[in-house]
Amino acid sequence: MREAADALDISQPSVSKQLVAMERSLGGELFLRRRGERARLSPFGLSILADARRAISAQQRLSRDGGAANHRETVRQVFVRPFMLDQVKERLGRLHEAGLSPKIKFVVVDDAEDIAVRVAANRDSLAVLRSGSLFPARDVVQIVLREETASVYVSADLARQIERGLVRPRNLPVLIPPGSPAFHAWVASVLPSTGFDGRNVEYGPQFVELLKEEIVGGKGASVFMDWHMRELVEDGRLVALAPLDCPLRLLLLAHGNIAPPELSSFANLFREI
């Protein structure tokens, strides 16, 4: 197990987890694992081995002949916005275990529209981003990976003041990260239904973690995804004051040159980010 982990450049527990998942999928124990003894193939594992070798040989032959699309060779870079990069970093090990090539380079781009333009101009690129709207960009395929609920959040102290009528929501500044006119326009358009004023949208810190601290400190309100704020809500530091009518989307943008099997593979990889 240790040698397999070294060969695959992943942790030994990851090898064990994938082995258990494989055994569940196949319906039998592939290896006999006894404490103090080396793992060895079970009778069932031996029966599977020949088929596994044939499958690997066929896949290698198809790859050499160009008969199968291989995203590890064609996609070279993935564009992300700064706050998405942090989430990618947290899950990079899992992404590599799921099949993401170590050769792929993540490129940070501030503006969502700029990302769409870059994907359209680069035949070997794609992007992962969250947005309240779609991008009518030429030569770009858009896949909605997930829709997420979002709300307007304020500090617990501001929520109490609003409840007592001491502060009116429409008078509060609504802070968002800078660098995306489309997101600014989307937030401004959905705020009126929440009691906040879309004309009070202002740019705050670039990084989401710093923006959260500003809101916790009572500097105003902001729009966050609900799952991302769960711990701060449970700790009593933030309050979800008003849900948004429109969900935020986790999008995969890809150049139209990328084959559908590759798109499907990448969609599965990034759906859990």
C-alpha cells in the first residue's frame, strides 16, 4: 500500500479508501489484508486482475493512437477568481486523486467577464467561477455545475438594531469584492426585494475572508452563499437577514474546442468545489 501511494503520489489512506470503494463497486474483496501480514490478492482479486490488465492496455493503446480524448493532455490552464483559488487549494489533493493532472496550471483573474474572454481566446483552457448570471461569450461552452442559495448578511449587533427599528436596511452600505461589474450589477438588481437599496452597493476588500471580518465588525451588509457562512451564523457572529430570490451558480466555462467527454470529466471533478 505504501509503495502504491508513492507511485501514485497520493497518501496511503487515500489508496486504502479508493481500494475499499473499488471493492464495494465490484462486490467482493480484492485483497486479503491481515494485521502483521503483507496484503495479497484474494481469489476474487486474481480473477479480476487479467481483465484489469487488458483494460489498461486498451486504454494506453487508444491514447497512443489518438483514439480517445484525454483532458490531461489537452487542457493546460484553468482560470479562477481569487476567492475560488482558495477553495481549489483546499481540495487540490482530492482533485488530483479524482484524476486532475498535476500539469494543469491555475491562473488567477479578477474579473469574471475577463475570464470568459480568456477562455474564448485559449483553445486549451477552461474556468470555474461563481456568478449570478451567464456569459454570452462566443466560442465558450457554459455548464451549470450547481445552484446555491445566498442571502444578505449583517452582524448580530446590526441585526438587533434593525429589529428594533434603530437602523433601516436601505440605509446600509452593501459591500462586495471589487473587480466584477457584472456581479455588481447583479447584486444591485436583486437587493430591492430584500429591503436593501441597490444604489448603496460599494466595493470592499478584495478577499472574501477580509470582507467577512468587515461585516462581522458592523461595517455594513454583504451578499454571501449560505453554506459558506454556516459556522459564523452558528457562532452568533453573522445573521442572514434576507434571502435572495435568485441563486448563485457554480459555472464551468470551457472553450468550444474541448470535446464533450472532457467537459463531462471536468464537470464531475469540479462539481464539489
